[in-house]
Amino acid sequence: MGAPMLAALCANGFPAKGFDLRADVDVPPQHFEPSAARFAAEITTLFTVVRDIGETEALLFDQQNLAQAPQLTRLVICSTLSPRYVRDLPDRMPPHITLIDAPMSGAQIAAQNASLSFMLGGSTTEINALMPLLRAMGQYFHHMGPFGAGMQAKVLNNLLAASNTAMTRLVLDWAKTSGLDPDKLLALIATSSGQNWLASGFDQIEFAKDGHAPGNTIEILIKDVKSALDAAPENHPLPRAIIDCLSALRPYSDH
């Protein structure tokens, strides 16, 4: 997600650079800084697009320690993390740094098309100041409330996305077992009450046919469901059943 978001910022004339632990990311060299120290020395606004809490901790407080970047004044959390973890971040950051949570939805295809949907948490003044950057990368913007509200909305949205993923794959496998043409069933779903984002974009969404594997998007969906449960007001059995269904997914075959 980070590479096409960076490309969108650069295409709109913003002096943006990316940093990643990997050296083989698909980013033009002039827009990529492989040195964490040099990256930290230059940044004023930081968008974090890492996988999970562990990588966020490494980026902000441990190995890269970007929370102490000398010119940093604004931190935008785009990763999908536990709302409980996000709400604790202001107490851990230097007081002069503005925090905004801006997790996004739409998968890699929306990042490539600069049509992401952002769920935003922060003051109206802070969000308005950030909007020129967000508009370069996205198409839909939902200000959900103060800092942390965007993340709470995102994990609830992803809980639905994860359930749709699990159920869509289940019914497609069921259709093949029953002798139905899965493509015809997808066309039916697109115009009927079972319509959902994964089914409608089954041939475009990059992870639609994946099985569960360490580090892939299906595992990230499981992480997102666990993030929702971490801040849930009570114990809910259905999300745990969704985790079990996603964990059992094998790569989808058209045959």
C-alpha cells in the first residue's frame, strides 16, 4: 500500500520520500531513502503504513525511533492497529507532534488508482490541514471524531470485510461442489442481496483468491479482526469463528 501512496503524492508535486527495511521496494530511487537516519533527518510529516503493532513500535520507538526525528511535527497512522494501542500513543509521543489516525480501505488496487477511503481521527483543524495530502491519495474521507476514532471505525469496517471474505470464499467453494459455475454465481451476487466488496471485485482485488499463509493479506485480515476484538466491549463469538474460517482458507482455484 505504501509504494502506490507515495507515488500518488509525488505525482501531485509533493516532496515525498519513502523508507522501508527492504531495499527491493518498487519505488523510484529519487523517492526512496534507504537510510533510516537520513530519512529521520528530513521528515516533517510521517505517514506510517507498516503491518502491525510490532512494526509500529520498531518504526516509532525502537530500531528506527522516528518519534524523535528532529523536524517531525505531524504523525499520521495509516496502519490498521488495535484502537486501544492507538489511544495510548499521545502519552508516548513528544508533545509538539500532532497525531492523526488515518487508516484506509480499498486494498492495493485503490492505492494504485488514488481512490482510497480514509477513516480519520483528529481535530477538524488538523484534518483540514492534512487534506491536500489525503486528496492526492484518496477519493473518500470520513472524519469519525477525535484521535483514535478513525481506527475504531476501521477495525469495525474490516471486521465486515473479513466476514465477507470468509463467506464469499465459502459459497464459491460450495458452488463448485454443487455443480454451479462460480463466475455465474459471482454475476448473480453482484445484482442480488448477497452483494459485497470482495465478490464484486473478485477479479481485481489482489488477495481475493489467496489461501492463508504467513505474512499475506489473509493473515493481515486475521490481525485486523483481532485488533477489533482487543477493543471490543464484550466477548463476541462470531469474530472468532471468522478467524477460524480465514485460517482454513486454501488458494482458490477456478476449476
